[in-house]
Amino acid sequence: MTLVKQPDNAEVVREELKRVGGSDGISSAYITFLLRISWNVDLDNPQTPYCSSNEYIVDTEEDPDEIDITRPESPTYCFAALWGLETEVEVPSLVPLSATQYIRAYYPALDPDQPQDDGAKQKEKNVCRAIGFLAEVPMVTQDVLHETWPSVFQAAQDADDQPDEASDRDETSDGDAASNEGEASYEGVVSDQTSNVDAVSHGDGDSGGDEGVAGETVAIEETTDHEHGGLGADNETKGDEAADEKGNVRNDSHGRILSLFEISLKPAVLRAVETDDTSTIERLLLQTETASRVQAILRDSTPLPPSGLNLLQPIRADLSKWSYTAEQLVSIVSTCKSLESLNLSNNPNVTSATIESIMGVAPPSLQRLVVLNCPSLDNSELCVLMSTKPTLFKNLNGLIAPITIQPWYRTQLPNTFSITTIYHLYRSVPHVTRASTMPVATPTRIVQCMIDYIAPIAISKFPQEVLDHPNMIYAVFSSSRDPVKGWSTRSINELSQGNSVRQGLGEGWGFTMISDPLGYTTQPAKHQWGFVRYVPKVAGIPEDNNSTTASMEPLPEKEMMRKIVAKYTPEIHDLRSFLQLMHEEGRPDAPEDAVTKLESLMEIFKETWGVVMITPEKISG
């Protein structure tokens, strides 16, 4: 659930849920991938990594464990017992169960008056830890269970709707409403203000007939802010605004009646900063006609919380609710000098040409672009753009588009960096190949992914457990992560299941490792590795990635391999050489401390398990 709540991931989940709607049979590939890698891989502690290949096929005849991600930023959960549990402790059937109820049915709390051995104490510690993970997570409600499995939970829902219980709930609700009346009334005022500001500021988008709101006038009483204890009550009386005898708010300098937008703006901005819910204000800052007003309010507000400081230099722009034209999008992006994440989803005006124009003016800080549910965006054209003009995307760590989060595109993905491991598992099975492709990636992302992958192999007691699981590679090389944050806070940028053939056609880089920990082959060491790029065998032959023939259409595997062997040869590099060549390509350098850390881990691996540089012949063979 932590992975789903991560803001970047939640953004994609929302778009996928929007596309799926209530329909059956529509793939939710991204959500399924999140479930797979979060269930099977945990690298919070690289000394004790967890990695498995468990499946998660749901049988509704068994007791379901439900996670509701309808609101991915605030997921809910519950356990349920359909026909009771086979445990000594009885739990109610057909109702949501908490982690404590469910787990304690299998592992009752220890009797404090009875002596316990070390094994029992450790088990109790593990149980408490598991329960603690969900202690602050809200639970799924009965009506959600009924909606999900109506035939199973109908009886429980009917019982829950009995008049006596309903009456009790009504009385409780009435009491809660009375106790919170003052707070609710103020929240309503602020909510209305924010909505009005949002509607007025986006007349250039698809907000319909909202443009006229800005010209309206409104009468408010002088005591409004004070009665509600509203933010900015004192500041409003100190500014240029004052009320006449009729209660109309006027501007002292010009004597004009202020519009609803002008009245609403300041309290809405301050309220957003106070509650750290600044998405609407972020959009206002992208409008040239409102940005200066919002910035003035923020500069005059002291002390300013961190969320307010971030607003002065926006780093995230979610434009997924408005159909801006290509020219408008280029104008907006060109003014955001600190932008790190841009969401252009649901816009019918976004095409590959639009993306090309936007990336041409985007600041170097932009690391993430989301273009989902854009009906005019052709997947093949985007693929060609990424392959033929890779320098446009050199600063990106994530380009979230259908071609990167749908599994059937994976073999033809543009390649910036890929990893391939060939693992000799059993004597009777020559090798098992694991592979993953990054369509966009900076050296910073690549180095951090290599750290996350190499660390548990280098310093854990059972490296073969990591090498043996494809989920390990998929979980690591689909992500980008701030090294100071935990493993479960990473962004998932693509479904990296498989190897793009485009690396073999001279596009991008790769890391190849051949592992034989049990000595089944006659290779000179248990492990061979190297950073690889493919170069034309004859100088002057244009690389396929620079041709407009780059396509999403897959070629037969044998035909592709013959083409690669005939025209290209692998070139092997160590870490420093690889990073230097990436630098010469114009890509931003990885932090030196991260590079040094990766070097140290690779050295530990070499000394412990024996590693030599891979040869071109080994790769070609």
C-alpha cells in the first residue's frame, strides 16, 4: 500500500482506473505489476533481502484479503472470513476484519503469566510487527465488500441495513454533525472559494462556461472571516480592500468592486498552504494572468510553511484535467524553470509532435512525463521519436505512456539502458535469462538501480536467492528512487519485463552478467559482467535507431538476431568508462558518492564471488 500511495505511482493508478472504469476484461497492467513486485520483493534491508516468485491468483471461494485503491493516495484494507476460519479463536463471518482480528485468530497473544521460550517470544514479536504495519491504515467498509462480491456478502449487507442499526447510525451521525457544525460551515466556505478559483483560472482549457465567473461581484459582511476564524482574517483588513456601507468589497486605490475571483483568491491560497493540499494553487501558478497574484500572496505570508515555499517554485504540474493546445502547453512548460514532473494525460491535443515541442523547451530539471489516455497520441510515432531523437529525453527518468506500461510493447521499447543476466541454474538447464529495459534513464537512475541490485548479491548470505528470481530485476529496474528514502517509496516508471531488441541495433546501453555460482560450466570465473553497447561493424553505416524506419512492429527473433550479428559488434566497458561515455552523450552526471558506493559494492562482489570482464565473444555466442 505504501507503493500505491507514493505520489508518482498514485497518479498513474488513477489514470489506469479511469481507463478501466467499471468494465470487465480491460487490462490493469500497471496495478497488477505493482501488486506483483510489492508482494514478491523487499529490499529495505539489502543484508536480508526478500525475493520470491509467488503468484497471486484470487479464488473468491476462499477468504479474500482486500485492498481498495479507488483512492490510491489513501488505500483501505480488510481481511474477511467467508465461512469462518479454521482456528481455535472464532471471528465473525462476512464482515471486514482488522489485521489484529485476523492474525490473532491464528496467533493468539501470549499469556504474560506463563513462561515462554525464545522461539515463542520471537514469533510474538513478528506477529506484533505484522499487525503494526496496518495499525494506521483505514479499513474497507461493509458496503464495499458487498459491491465487490454481491452474491457472497448480500446477507451481511442486509443485516447491516436493519432499522434498529440504521437508527443508531443516524443518531450518531446527527450528533457528529452537530458537534462539528462550526468547522463544517467554514470548510464549506473554503471549499467553495477553492472551486471558484479553480474554475475561473482555466478559461483557456475545457472548463466550459466558467469564464464568466471572474466578472461577477459578491457582497460579504465584514465579520465573515472573523466569525469563521478564517485564515487571512487579519491580513484582509490590513490590505487594500475595504467594504462600503452596502457590504460590497472595494479596492481603495481604484474604487471598483472586486470580482468573486479576487475575493476568493487569498483565503483559498492560505487555506491550501495550511492544509498542504496545493494541487489547485499549483495550477493557478501555471497561468500567466494569476501567477503573479498568487506569488505576491505567498511572499507576504510569514512564516511560510514548506508547502508554500514549494509553490513559489513549482516542481509538479498536473494538467490532466484541461485540454490545453500544444502552443499553450509549450508556453506553460517554458516558464516553469524548476519543473520535475509533468502530467499531460487525457488531453486530445497531445501528439508525438506536441511532446517533441514540449521536450524542446522543458527545463533540465524535468525528470518525469505522464501522457496516458491521450487519444491523439500514436504509440508507434512516440516510439520512433524516442529512438530517433533520444537527446530530447536525456534528463527523463520516467516517461509514463501506453508503450511503457503495457506488457505487449516491451520487446520493441526504445532502449536507454537494459540489464540482462544469464543464470546457470541446474546442470540439466543450460541457463535462465532475466532481462529488463529502461526506455528513458539518467546515469543517476541507472547507478541507483545498480546499487539496489548489486548490494543484496554482494553482502547478503544467499546471493543465489536474488539471482534466481526474475522479480528481483523487474522490481529494481522499473523504478527510480531517492537514495535517502526507503525502498517502498520508489517511483515505478515502466513495466520492465523483458529485453528490448533495440539495444542490439546500436540503441543505448546495457549491463550483461553471466552467473554460474555452482560451477556447471567451464567459464573462467563464476561471474562475468560488463557494460555493453553495440556499434556498427563497418564505420559509416547508419545505426538503426537513427533511421525513421524505427518501428513498434516486432521482427521475428531469428531474423532480428541475424541482423544484429551481421551488422553490429558488442563493445565492453567498465563502470567509469561507461559513465564517461554517457557524459559525452550529453547526459547529466550521476552523483560521485553514488558512483563510489556502486564501485565498492562491485568490488566486494568481485572479491567474494569471483568476477571477470565479459568478452564480446561470450555475448555474441
